[in-house]
Amino acid sequence: MAKKILVIDDEPDALTFIETVLLDNGFEPLTTTSAVESLNIAKQKHPDLILLDLIMPDKSGITVFQELKTEPVLKDIPVIVVSGVSQVTGADFRDFSFKLPDPKGQSNGEVTYVRPEGFVEKPIDPSELLRVIEEVLRGHTPTPQE
């Protein structure tokens, strides 16, 4: 059975490109341009993996990532960030983590950070995207490529 991969990206061209790469390589892509709707789609479709853009107009990918990792039914789905954020900010986002909000709204002094399971820089190299997807699906942390 083909692995289901949810692709969340506001750029229709990027979405079509990624969808084509996934279809050509035996995956079942699920796509949305709406970060707001992405959690509902993930809950309904139960993807094996999520590809997430960070810079989107309706809700930031960082917020979506935090929501995914705090939602009990979604928190174990691996997430690969696919973004051109490094080009926009000049910062290297291949090795970053996000602070999870305190679920009870109370701070006990402990801070939880989570990292995406992978990162692919835009413009997307199809072979690099597939390499990272395969490694994440096998349960490995991909090594960043220069």
C-alpha cells in the first residue's frame, strides 16, 4: 500500500511539483494550500508523513508544526519542513527546533523543544526530497546535505 504524504504549501506551483514527484515514485499525495485546514485533513486522512512549508499567509508553518506536535492523534506523524525560509531570512534552518507550548498553560520551569524529522530547502531537488522522505519513513534522521 502506498504511503500517504500530506503536503502543506501555499504555492500552487510547488504543490503541483511535489505532488508529481510523489506520484511518480509510488506515494499517495494529499495536498492543501491552507495551513488552517491542514490539521483537519491530517486528522481525517491519517498520513504517514507531512511535508510542511513554513512561510504561508493564513497561518505560519511554525504554528502548524507546534499544533501537529501537541495534538495527541497527530504528534507521532513525522514532519519534513520543505521551505525557502533560509533564502528569505539568511538563516540556516536545517538544524532548528520549536518550543512546544505548555499544554496546561502553567509553567513549571521545564521547556520542551521538538524538531522536524527532516528539512528540504527550496528550490526543491527531487532526488534530495525523495532521499529525505525515504530516510524519515525508515525511522532515520536524515543528514543535511550542503
